[in-house]
Amino acid sequence: MRDFAAPAAAIALIWMAVIPAAGQQFPAYKAPRMADGHPDLNGIWEAMVTANWDLQDHEAQAGPHPEIVGAYGAGPAGQSVVEGGEIPYQPWALQKKKANFEKRATADVASDAKWHELGDPEFKCYMPGVPRATYMPFPFRIVQGSSPYILMTYEFASATRIIHMNSKRAAPAPSWMGWSRGRWEGDTLVIDVTDSREETWFDRAGDFHSDELHVVERYTPASPYHLMYEAIVEDPKVYTRPWKVSFPLYRRMEKNVQLLEFKCVPFTEELLFGPFSRRPVN
């Protein structure tokens, strides 16, 4: 009888040599350079985590109204991307997070003062904010050239943001995607994000922040096909201390891959404004 043990062992050794085991760091990598000497991050990238459903550990679960949408609206199980496993909420804020989750699929635009009190902003097609835009189940593009700006454009809701490199300019006003100022630390692109609108959420589980949100992102090339992403989140109104998320971003490698459109406003018009439309009289 043929002995398959030796070939199998040899193959295993080869794979161990070229592929890092789960949780291990990538081998040392020197990214291609732009004309200014900084790493070239151009490309279409996508996260392969389930953080948009819940940043923390979560089981697969039914979505809102499973009696109508069945498994179509269900959320997948997933592992936490939060360092330490849990978001360090203040007690009052943890209760608000739970209330957000219970009302995540509701909306009421009848009052300007209470417009944003109900429902996940994603549910209503608002721009997702930072860091949520990075780990939604949609790709995004980094456009980097010779100008003092880097553009990030996202498939969901056609959201965009401009990274102002080496800038001290203050934000003109709070915005859904915040105000981003960037710098290089070696091969890592560091982005300081302030002046985010307090209405954005971090996920469908109701995780939220206040108007004092401060996010510091780090994008580090790890291979020709991966960026390591980190975001430190700070908000003294809501959390007991800063906390961090981290995960890899994967380069989309399909032939002729491009960023497509997900303009979701038409999908929400009836939800938000249907009660105010003129109905035919029978």
C-alpha cells in the first residue's frame, strides 16, 4: 500500500512556511512607493468581518420582521473586533445602546426635533460615519496621488471623505463622515477624525457615541493584498475609557473590478415619507 504520510507532511510544511497561522502577523513587507516616497494605498478594499451587525461577539439571529423576510433579513454570527471583547460603556449609555437595538428598524420623520431618535441611520440610508464605513459589507476605494489630499469613496450611499494631509485646518461644521486630517508614521497612514455628527451609529446592534467622538485610524500595508486597520475610539461622554477595533482589509482582485453604486435613498422613500404622501381617494 502506498505511504501518503510523507507527501502530506511535506505539503503541510510548505503551507506553514508561506501562510501565517490564524492570529500571526504577516512577514515583513515593503509596500510600493508613490513619487513622494510614501506607500501606495490605491485600490479597492473590503473588510471581511461582521462588525456592521455587531462590533462584539454575536450569534446568528433573526432580523426585524422575520415573519415577512425570513432568512433574508437574518444576521450572521461573528467574532468581536473590539480589543478586550467589549465596549466600555458608562452604565447609562449601555441602557441607551439596548434601547437603540430594540428600535433599530423604526423611523419617524414627523418632527425635526426627534427625527434621529429612532432607528439605525443605515436603515434610513444616511452616510455611515467613521469607522463604520470601513467595515460595512461593501467595498471602498482609496485614491492617492500627488496632491495634499487622499480621497476615500464608499459604495454604500455613495459616501465620500477627503483626508487633509498634514493639515491643522479646523472643521467648518460637524458632518456625517466627520473631519479627517492625515499624516504618515513610517508606512502607516494615520487619520485623526473629529467633528462627526452624533447621530451616526457603529453597527446594527445600537452601539453609539456622542458629539465628542474622536477616532484615530491607522492603515498599514501588510502584503500586496492586505492592509491592517485599527481605530481607537474615544468619547468621555459615553465610554469609561478609549477602546480599539482592529481587523485586516482585503484588496479586491477580480478582473476589471470597480466601485459600483448603492444609492439607497429610493429604497427608503416610502419608509420615511410614505405617511405624508397624497393617496388617491376611492
